Amino acid sequence: MNRFNRSLAQTPVLGRFLLLLFRAKTAFGYFLRPLGNLFRWLFVSRETTNFTYDLEQTNKQYLASLIADVTGEKFDVIMAYIDEIEADDKLRAHISEATTASDWAFMADKQVRFGRRVGWYAFARALKPKTIIETGVDKGLGSCLLTAALMRNSQEGFEGRYYGTDINPKAGYLLAGNYQNYGQILYGDSIASLKEFDGPVDLFINDSDHSADYEAGEYEAVGDKLSGHAVILGDNSHCTDKLLKFSLDNDRHFVFFQEKPKDHWYPGSGIGISFKR
């Protein structure tokens, strides 16, 4: 025991106080950077929900490694897909222009960021799906990335079609121009749309009503329409275990990716991934 520790031991009240300060300094160290990002975000961003951000570089590499393991593709190929969509200036220009012209422009940022959706894109490029369904399209950011993937797949000889669902008749305004040639929005209750849909579905993305029961209802509705090699991506898996339970009940594998936003206060959500070998 050194002299400082002996001094603390001899003065227990002072020792407890100094220990409290030391522990507080250690703990607050984990919050200071996000807090600084929060204050900056308050003045430079307009977003109120569905926050957009980039992923940290190492986080993107972890995502690529996980997708490679699930799909059986090489890491370098998946990483190239992620680089491909992030370098897509035409897509960024389309999203920026469509956002500026929309009624929601006052709540959107000028800079286009994809976050975990680069993983959705990489899955669509690697799997070459004939049918993609995404529930809950909101503005249509995911719709654009997924149809961009189908566009490039088509150029490589793999045709596919995207279907988004949303109860809001104004949702999906970003799915326009050439991207609309590869997909469409089905308006109405997502579970009802899934029950009416004539499968098979190769890539299914749950991103609508984020209540646990509704999420489970979507998996139940689409379950018998999945193709033998279908992959499910759950955008609510950081909050519920419904995709895990669906996977266990249907002899499917489940893994989870935790996203790590770059220079943002939001801690990130993630991607639940359900698949078969």
C-alpha cells in the first residue's frame, strides 16, 4: 500500500469522497463526447426522428465481416459493395433534390447519410434477390438504397423487384425517377399487405410499427412466403427479441449487428439478421 492509499485508509470519509470523484470522472468520460455531439447537433441538424448519420469506419468493417459470414461471400466483396453505395453521387443528389422539393424539407438535413442501411444495400447486392419487401418506408431512404442495389444487380443480369409498405399515403416520396422503375409502395396496413402478397420473398426488412406485437405479427404474416434462402433484417432487434424468437421457432440462425454512429449523440440501433444455412 503506497502513502496515498494509506492516507485514504486512515481518513475513511475523505477516502470515500475522493473515490467518488475518481469514479465519477471515469464514468462521465463515456458521456462527454456524445454530449458535445448533442449540442452541436441541436444547431446544425433539423431532424426530429429517424436520425441519419454515418457509421464509424471500424463499425462498417465489422458489418461487412458479418454480412460476408451470413452470405458466404468474401469480405472484400461486401466491403466493395458498401464503398459502392457510399460513393454513389447520383443517388445522393437524387435524395438531396427530392428532399429539398418535399413538404418535409424543413425537418431534413442537406447532407445525405445512410447509417446501417449500407448493410441493407450490401445484402441486396450479395443475395441478388428477386423480391425485396421493406415494411415502413417513411421518406423512402431505404427504398432508394435497395432499388439502387436492384438496379446494379439488373446490369449484372439479376432482375429483382422492391416492394415497400406504409400506412401513410404520403410516405416514400424519395422513391422516384429511375429508382421507381425497380420498385413500388403498397399503401395500407403492413400486415394486411403482407398477407395479400404473393411470394416468394428473398429479402424481408421489418421497419414499420416498432411495437413488439406488431413486429411479431409481420414475421408471422410473411413466414410462409419466404424463399428457402431468404434473409430477414429486423430494424427493431435492438429493442425486442421477436426476430430471435421467430428464428428459434423456425429453425433459423440469428445474429445481431450493433451500429456505432460517427460523431453523433444517438447511440445507434442495429440490424437483427435471421437466415438459414
